[in-house]
Amino acid sequence: MSDQQPIHKRRIRYAGTHPKKFNEKYKELNPDKYQEDVEKIKLKGQTPAGSHRPICVDEICDALELKPGMTGIDCTLGYGGHTSVILSKITPGGKLIGFDVDSIELPKTEKRIRNQGYNETVFTTRIMNFSEIKSILDEYPQGVDFILADLGVSSMQLDTPERGFSFKNPAPLDLRLNPSNGESAADLIMRIKADALINILIENADEPHAEVVGKAIYSQKTTCQTTDGLGEVITRALKRSGVKADDIKPSLQRCFQALRIAVNKEFYVLDRLLESIPDCLKPGGRVAILTFHSGEDRRVKKAFKEYTNTGVFTECVRRPLRSSSQERHDNPRSSCAKLRWAIKK
Ligand SMILES: C[S@@+](CC[C@H](N)C(=O)[O-])C[C@H]1O[C@@H](n2cnc3c(N)ncnc32)[C@H](O)[C@@H]1O
């Protein structure tokens, strides 16, 4: 037997009565040990640090008509919130494959799901882009019973300062879902011209002040190498051009979103997923896609409508489903979500 004592780690000290910074929130970052405290945070409508709250869970389970024995894909594993509920509905006998491009979070999520008692015969993961979904046909040539995609970013990505996603946390500007792949937003800004920046802000986020912001970013590109630097450049440019204080935060959110969509090629990969879905579903198989802004929803709506009109799908939802008022109250991040589902012929 080892006579070594476990190393006692002192928790991070913080100023004041409550931890404010992400890394100081030791209770939220350790939900197994501090379950009660974490539940209280959720009841206040907040997302505990280091986690993600799944959105429209009941609506998604209903849309996919989940039953024991089904096989499916969660294209956007994230924290595993949807996966965990899906697994409880499709077992015994079912199987779920979880994709995510995020090589930092995926191993943590896999461990969490294993701890819930799901082994490799029931649940497997792949670090990959959902644009490559057709690769599952090697293993499931007939396709699967259901496909779920919950688009965009997880709260872990948004809230972890080192990931460089938010103007609220100073960090090198990154915005990549997989930080070991492709170009960071900081590098993109160094490389492209003002016109291209303006175009990104218009095309990806319908930013009404795209011209002012795009020119400011271009002329101060070295300051924009950090999240806070970019935030300041945008804020100053908007104030100078007379934008009201209340309109600055939404503009900041749109500009960060637009750059994130660009570095992750989010529209391109969504189009590849939408093209591949019919081949990857069995006859009668169901798909559900949760979107968070109009650029995504427009693409899903158009593809589902086209597939329904051409007889590839038998049915698709006419109007997108929204989170309930209770869910919007409990989790404000669900407010802009739209859920669309369809059934393959
Ligand atoms: C909104 S979160 C999903 C949260 C998850 N449904 C849950 O309940 O925890 C979106 C996740 O999708 C991943 N993602 C986004 N685009 C992707 C893509 N093209 N391929 C694979 N994963 C992607 C992100 O890295 C992120 O982890």
C-alpha cells in the first residue's frame, strides 16, 4: 500500500464575499461535490461555471420520438446535456454517437457520461466536424434513426476566459471551437482588408454599424488581438459615431458572433450537414436542429422545406418551436433558440 498522502490543493483566494472570476468559482467548477450550491445558481437563471444547460430538451425528445433500441447521432455533444437524456430514453438496446470539434471539452464530457454508467457499447464519441457526418455510413450503411444538432457554442466555450470567446473576459482573441485547428480570429483580423471585415459583419450577423466597426477594427488591428482590445475598439468606434449606450452591447455580441462564424466556417459546415442528413437517416428517421440566430435558421428552414417539397422528407415542422416561458426564465440563453424537425421518407 502506498504511504503517500493525497496532495492537498489550496483553493484559489478571491477578494470580497463571493468569487467573481471564472477560475475562482470552485463550487460551480466542482458540481459533484457542491450539488446544492450549483442547483441554487441554476434556480437564479444562471449557468454554473464550466457547464452548459441543455435547451428545449422535452421538445427535442418529442420531436425525435425516442424509444429504447434506437440508434442516433448527437452532432454537437457539448456538455452532454442532451446526450444524457437521450441515452436514458434509447436504452436498453440503443446506441448514440456523439460528435464535437472541441478537443478540450469532449474528453471531459465523455468521462461524465461514462460515470453515468454508459459504456462503449451504448455510447461512443468522435472528435470531428459534423460536416463529415457521412463517414458514419461505413459503420451504419442503412443510416440511423435520429440526428440532433444543437448549433453554436457551449457555455463552457463562452465563459472559460482562456478560450478567448467573450469581450467580458480579457484573453487572446481566439474564437475557434477547436483551438488546435485553423486560424484564430486574431490572425484573421491581421490578414484581411477592411471591406472583407465589413462583409463578415453584415453577412454573419446583420450588424447595422458594420462599416464603422469594420473600418475601426482594420485601422487598429494590433489592439484587436485580445478580446478586451477588440471590445474597446468596437465600443469607442460606436460611441464616436453617436450610437446609444444601450445599443453598444448588442453590437459587441453581434461582432464577436460574426467573427466566430467566420473562423469556424459555421455556415459552410452547416450547409454540408444539411446536404448529408437525408443519406444518413433510415426511412422514417427523424432530425432535429436547434438554431440560435437567423443566419442558421434560414438555412435549416430552406433545406427542410426543399426536402419536403421534393418528397425526400414526408413532413417538417411548419413553424419553429421555441423554449417555454418557464425555460426562458430559468435559462435566458434559451430565449433566441428555434427548433426545427423533419421526418425522412
Ligand atoms: C450549444 S453546444 C451543444 C450543447 C449540448 N447539446 C449539451 O446539451 O451540452 C454546441 C457544441 O457543438 C460543437 N460544435 C459546433 N459546431 C460544430 C461542428 N461543425 N461539428 C462538431 N461540433 C460542433 C461546439 O464545439 C459545442 O460544443
